Amino acid sequence: MIIYKCRFTGDEMLSDAFKPTPVKDENGNEVEGLIEIQSMKVNKDSGASVDVGGGNHFGGGEAEEVDDTVEMVNNVIDDQIGFAYQEVPFGKKDFKEFLQSYCKALRQKLKEDDKVTGPEVKAFTQAAPGFCKFLLSKFDDLQFFTTPAMDPEGSMAFAYYEDVNPKFMYIKAGLREEKC
């Protein structure tokens, strides 16, 4: 398993179990430098995914009783099952300033990391304006999450909804892969 950790705080942000994929824009083009994962509601006690109540409509057999006593949580945000994200408010101006300072600090962090090659730093530097523009264009649709460290200079997760459960986007260079 691969755990993706914040390059600044070391907090776990996601794992390969969520099957990260490249982010696509409205035209289906890949947004360089961003990855995303799909979240879902799960049973807090067991971590099992939710039956949305389709019952026999899809050939699943008899309709089952819904247990209203079960606490359902998001499998990315929750502090026991997920990564204990904390939502933080942002105005558009604040978000733009965050992206500028974060990308500047991240570029420096990448340059200082012996495991990151010069071409990788250059690729990040070239991709940053594009993914920042994309994120700013989506501002009204985003929720912003930080890790348990609540470090204002750390990596963030950007959530948006296409259906019931949000997708979470990440700046890929801000994550360090660790095999466990």
C-alpha cells in the first residue's frame, strides 16, 4: 500500500486504496499537477460502504430494512476511518494568496529534496500556473480541507460535488509517497 503524506507536515492525506486519478477539466483534458479521489459514506463502526436502498430494482434481491441508528461518515474526512480533515473557510482572494505562497514554498521544498530531480521541479513549476488557474475557476464549487496539523502552509484537499459524495483534489507535488 502507498500512503500519500503532506510534504510539509508529514500528515497522511490519502492512500492508493482510493485509486487516485488525474483531474480532468470540462473538456476532458488532464489538468497537470492535480490528482483526485472519490469518497463515499460508510458505516462509522465497520467502515462498510452504504446500501443506497435500491433493493430489488437492480436485481439485488429483496429490499432490506434501513438501519437509522447506524452513524454514516465520509471515508476521507472522518477522524477514525479517514484522514481527520478539518474544513477551513476561504475567500477567493485568500485562496489565491494561499496558492501563490504554497506553490512558492513547495517549489523550494522540492528543490531541497534529494529524491526529487531537477526535471520534476521544472515540471511542477510549469504545471503550477495551469492548476492554480483551474482551481481558482472552480472556487465557488470547492470546499477546503486541511490535515490534523492545521498548518496553514501545509497541503490541502479541495472537495467538490458531482453527485452525493465529494471528490477530493490534491496538488500532487505537495504529497510524498510512502510504501508501507
